[in-house]
Amino acid sequence: MVQLVVDSGCDLPDEFLRKFSIPVLPHTVSVGKDTFGDQRNPAQMAHFYTLSLVDRSHQIVTGPAPTGEIESILKNLVRKGRKDIIVQTINGTNSPTFANTEIALKNLTVTSANDEVNIHAVDSYTLFSGQGLLALYTLSLIQRGLEAAEIRKRAEEFRRNIHGYAAIKDVYYVRERARNKNENSISWFKAMAARLLKLHPILSIHHSGSTVTDTVRGFENCTQSLFQLAVDKIRAGELLMPSIVVSIAGKLQDLDGVPGFATLEKVAREHNVRIYKTVMSLSGGINLGPDTVALALASEKS
């Protein structure tokens, strides 16, 4: 059977990843002088979000999964007899993890004497909850018994229909995180205006790029608008798969109280759509800000 591998930016519940034995390529997180790998460990993530460590953005640096770590994980899978492997990563324009994976694959090709091993790298062209949705789709193909090359082809086609959305609580925080990475897409004036006027954007993340799909006054209204996007898609019968991934940059139990989420769950149940609830990856929470709520769905229409 084909083996799926994801990186830690992929928003899926830890118990789901363990149930289907999906290895995680760890992004790196540095807090002051301490550096560790983010492996989507529930205790580790709870520690970060409970102590609000993501608030201290000037002290925290995130990085891609290192090439050596990727090689080590893949070599271990090969030793266990895995001959067909698909590695899915965070959007290559946002992180070097995909590039590092390609380097790791070249290194393995040079050192491996087993020509029967085939490892395919797939850039998800999306982030966080969107990655989770692509992984769910890929796993469904694996369970149907498709060959790795065919799965890769279909996954690369499917990723074009993944629409990710994120309700941002603090635009100023996002600006400061971007400035730490020498990105200046959000001006100080816009960030301060948004904070003073209590304006919250809904980011749209798609294969073609990222945009602001809406700006809403009041974060409660913003999350309601976010979930309404999914409700409308469900009721219109526009979902390409009956699954939606929802993640929060905070404690998972807080998600149930986020305005609009209960309505989404109710409508999803009525239409046999499954909601996968999870804590947002540390990379997502650190860069998008605490309490950010994201979701991803698949639809031909934006």
C-alpha cells in the first residue's frame, strides 16, 4: 500500500494521523535560544497556546523541515519496507520544506540501491487546513488501492479545487510577523486602522494565490461570515468531497464556542458532511496570530 507523509503544517487531528500511521515532517520552531521540531504533538501545542507563547512574536522564529530530518524519516520508511511513498508539503512559495524534500529525494536516489522504491513529492499549493483536506483526499485514494503515480496525479489536480479561508483576529500582529520575515505587504497605517476600527479580514488561500475575500467589523461577526461561506457551499451542493477541515490557533475546546461554528456543524450533519476539528499547526498560529480560525473545503467555484 502507498505510504502518505505530511509536514507539520498539515492541520489534521493527532489521533487521525496516528490511526492511519501518517509520519510528520517537523517544521522547526525557535523560542529564544531553544529550537525544537513541531511534530503536531498535542501536549506541545497545548503548552504553546495555553501559555499564549505565540503572542511573543519577536522571540519566535519558524523554519522549514530540515533536509536531514526529511531524509531520516524517509529512510526509516524504506527500511520498514515502504516502496511507494507520497510526501505532501506546505505551499512551496511560503516555505522551503518542499524544496528541502526534493533535495532529500535526490540524495536518497543517489544513495539507494533499491530501484523499486518510488517517492513522489507533492507541493500542496495551500496551507494548514487546506493541507489537511488534501491529505484526506489522498488517503481516500490510497484506501481505494490506486498506484502512487496515479494518486500523485489526482492529488495535483484536486489541489486546484481546495479553497482555504482564515478569519484573522489581529492584523497588526500579522504585519509584525511578516516584517520579521522582511515582508511588507501590510502597511503600518492599514494595520493600525484595522485595529482601531475593529476590522478583521478573511483571507482566501487558493492554488492561484492569496487574497482578502472580505473584511468584517468585529471578530465574532468575522467568524460567523467565515463559517457561513462553508454553510452556503454545503447547502448549494457544491462540495467535491463531503469533508471540511476547521482549525483554531488556540485550545481545541474553544472552537465549539466560536460564533458560527455550531451552525456549521448542524448544517454539516444534515447533509452528511464530516467536520474535522483540530488545533492549528504552530507554524500557522505563530504566523497568523492567536485565535485565528481557518477552514478548508473543495469546490469548483470560489
